[in-house]
Amino acid sequence: MSRHAQQLRDHDINPCVAETDASTKCMDDNNYNKDMCTAYFLKYKSCRKFWHDIMKQRRRNGVKPEMPSAEERKKMLESMGKPY
């Protein structure tokens, strides 16, 4: 597996691994008919937007690292409910 592929599977780097897997599974199950997987794509897009906005906010506030760790993200989601 390439280094880039490994990074995409790393929960500390990619906060939307579960959404990625769900949309890929949907595509596999539905013979790559994108119309059948729209809900999964929207959920993935919402996830990416949510965490991108968190990164921008942290960058503005000077917080490092810009992307919270997987453990931090879990605590954030538990405190606010899953927003996407």
C-alpha cells in the first residue's frame, strides 16, 4: 500500500474514514450506480466540510495541530452530537 493510501486510512489524519468506507461499500453493492449512493456522498461531503471548518478555526486561533487527533475528535463529537 502506498504511503498516500496509508495516510487516507489513518484515523488521525483522515477524520472521515467511516464515511469513505460507507460510500465505497455502497458503490460496490450497487454496481457503481452513483444515483443509489447519493446519501452516502452527501454524508461524506458534510463530514469533510465540518472538519475542514474546524481546521480553519484552529489555524486562525493558532492551535497546533490544526487537525485534532482521533481521540480529541471523538470527545468533540460526543459533546456536541454528530453534526453530519
